[in-house]
Amino acid sequence: MALVCDGTDMDCPDNSDEDYCWISDCTSSGDIECTNGVCWEAAYGCDGVDNCGDCSDEQGC
């Protein structure tokens, strides 16, 4: 069951699991999309830093 971007604030007390949910398609703007749904500027991919929090921005480098 996905708790991120599910529209409910009962998952995390501070509602942080709903952050960045307004971004629906990262790649259309040239950004990278993490497997957890967070978007980052393409420059943050393959930079040796886990920006996504799940290392998905560092895979396939």
C-alpha cells in the first residue's frame, strides 16, 4: 500500500508524505523523478549524493 501522495494526512503527523505531490510529470520539464515520486533538477542525478532518499537518482550512472 502506497502511503506517499495518497491524499490523506493520517500517514505522517506532519503530512510530509504529501509533499511534492502536485508535481505530476517530472520528466516533461527535463527533471528526474525518484521512485518515491519526488522530482529533482536533472543536475542532481548521478552526482554522488542521495537526493531522493532512496538512491534512485544515483542508479544507472
